[in-house]
Amino acid sequence: MNNENRKQLLKAIALIEEAKDIAEAIKDEEQEKFDNLSEGLQQSEKGQKFEENVSTLDENVSTLDDALSQLEECLNN
């Protein structure tokens, strides 16, 4: 891989890391909102939506982590 491609790959990694940080922050906020609901509201449609959001965001963070690992592996080859 030439130097220009390495620079571009590093830029992509930085952007993905930023996206991951944003998704994690939002996931944490959604989890906190859910945790602050009463038990009855946690079981409501609103509570279920918070749980779904947290789960989806968690999956996305995991996917971004996988992408980062694979891109970093390309840099090391």
C-alpha cells in the first residue's frame, strides 16, 4: 500500500472512530433515560423503544469496532 492510500485509510479510521464515539454517547444517554424510568414505564411502549434503541446502537458500535479492526489490519500488512 502506498503512502497516499495509507493516509486515506487513516482518515477513514479516524472518521469511523468519531462515528463510534457518537453512537456510544447516544447509546449511553438512551440507556440512562431508560434506567431513570419507573419500572412500570420501562415495560411500556416508550420503555421498549429506549431498549430497542440501546440494543440497535450497541450492535452498530460493535459493527464499527469490527470495521476498525479490519482496517487497522490492512494498515499492518
